[in-house]
Amino acid sequence: MKAFLILEDGTVFEGIHIGADREIISEIVFNTSMAGYLEVLTDPSYAGQAVCMTYPLIGNYGICKDDMESHGPWPDGFIVRELSRVCSNFRSDLSLQQFLEENDVPGIAGIDTRALTKRLREKGTMNGMITTDEGYDLEAVLPKLKAYTTGKVVERVTCREKYVVKPALALADNGPLSGAARFDASFYEKGGREPRPALVKELNGAGLRVALLDFGAKGNIARSLAERGCEVTVYPAWTKAEEIIADRPAGIMLSNGPGDPKECGGIIGEIRKLYETEIPIFAICLGHQLMALATGADTYKMKYGHRGGNHPVKDLATGRVYISSQNHGYVVDMDKLDPKVAVPAFINVNDGTNEGLSYVGKNIFTVQYHPEACPGPQDSRYLFDRFIEMMKEAKGGACHA
């Protein structure tokens, strides 16, 4: 069946329908990752957007449900050059086409994704429609595209009530250490799947309780803390600061999430209250932006954002460069930072935009990229250990309230 991708500038791409059979209007963005399409699809930060994968072949290793970052996919639509109908992977549970159909995600394949990406880079992120209606009326469609906004998507993706992620009590709870796993043929023949390899070598967070505010948190954030021995309580985005403070966590994490940070007015007010405590705070992605807004800084929308697993960031304290996984369309404005409140800690090597802040006189640091990195490189996992050390130091000293 034919499908069409119509952009708000009037550009039309003709391809082949994939996934669910329905029409959508969404914000069109691109991701440059060569692998990890399942983690991209199940990242809540893509709510309100349709994702174009720039790598030309997608779906070749199928869908392994153990690798999902949330309970299901969040993008409105999925755009690929070529969809592999056959998957080859002993961990695969179903094909990508089946996954899209089962979760009601429409898509388009067979278009020139390189040309689409170049257009988005040149003109900036645009809204678009994916449709199978060959009789579409372009003049009627364009006003609808220009009127679309993602809206308050954090409210859609956050958890409904708080819950606890139990800590690993022994390193063996995390699965085999990376590089030490052995394929068990008899286990596989019985339908078993080997657990994902673990990178953690020490339970350095044992005994620490962390509060994680869920603005669209990827599952691997809580997992990265729990596998280090931390007990993680996950709170809905609208939770009052007083409730979190009353639970006396050793530290607070502000998660990633979708949309314009300035749409989160009520949340920003609660974060300001958390900032005024002495509780150590580590924030990533949307959480990083919200903390900046809560302390008087500003954010702005980028031309086409950073989405992929190959973005270099420089640590301004050491000069070291890390390759990072990123997914964001907004950024903190460094020109409007109050140096008495926060100073830049990381910058993007490609375009010089802000990638992290260190807060003056506070046990607070924030990053724009994803240290849990699923998908992506593992260069920045040390930030979880840095957060744990910060919590340990604070626990041995100051009162939290």
C-alpha cells in the first residue's frame, strides 16, 4: 500500500505503508543512531513526535522486549528507508512490523530518508502528516500541519502513582558481568533468553534511597541506580516537593522527558523548592532544562535538535571529550545564566551548545545528554557513580530539610 509523508513546507515523499493503518500529524524529527531502534521507539521523550531513522536498514535484529525502555512505544509515527521484514537475532521476540502493528504505530518506508534529513537540517524541524490517502488535498492539509503542537506531553508519559524499584543486593542480581556471559543452548531451546550483561562492578550505592521524578523516564535510569545498590522511588511528575522531602531521600534525580520545558510551569515551581534544600540532585535532559528554568535561566528551541548516539561533549573541568547519547530539541541558553547560580560544566563539541551545568554552592549537577545510554555509548555512566559519591558525602554531613 502506498503511503505519503507531507511536510508543512509542502514537500511530499511517497513510500510504502508500514505499521498500523491510520493517519497521523506530528512533529518530524530524525535520529542518527545506527542501532537501538527499539530503545528509540520506547523512549517517552519522543511523545508527540514522528521519528525518522537515518540509518538505511531498520528492523534487521527484530524486537527483544527485554530491551524496552518503557511499557510500549511513544512516537506518533516511524519513518525508515528500508524496513527489514525478516529479523535475525536469537533474542528476538517478534519483528519490527509486528511490533508497530500491535502498538498502533503507523509509519512509512521506502522514502529517501537522507533527503528528508537534509531538508530538516536546512529548514529546521517541521510538522508533517503520514497518510495512505492517495486523494489527499494538499491545500487542506497544510493549515492542519502548521497548527499542530506537541502540547503538555509530560502529563501523558509520567507514571500515575509512585512505585519502588528494589536495589540489587548482590552483583549477581544484575546478570553476568559484561564479557563473561556464556550461551546456554539447552536454556535457549526451552525458550529462555540470557539476561543482558552488566557493566557495574560494585554496589557502591547500597543503603541509599533515591527519589526519581518521572517526566518520561527511561527504564534504564532507575535500573542504573538500582544495579549499584540504590533503592529508587519513582514519583509522578506532578508530585509536590513537600512529599518528596518528607520521604527523606539521600538524593533526587530529575528525569528526561518530552516537549517544551516551559510548558511545565507547575513542575518548575516544585523543582525550585527542591533546589532550596540541601538534598543532592542529579538531573538529565528535560530535568536539566527544568532545573535551569527553576533557577532563573532560560531555554530555547533548537533548529533541529540533537538525537542520536554519537554526539561529542566536552567536560570543561578536565578537557576530556565523551561520546554521548542524546534526544532533545530544546537547550539551556548560556547567555542568560547567572554565574552566581550555575556555571557551564559540559558543552557540545559540534555546535557549542550547553550540555551540563554545575550549581554554585549546591550539591547539584545536571547534564543534557543520557548517561544511561540505551541506545548509545557507555562513556558517561560514571556520572551515576559521581551522584552516589555526592549522596554519601551529604549523608555524612548536612541536614536535608
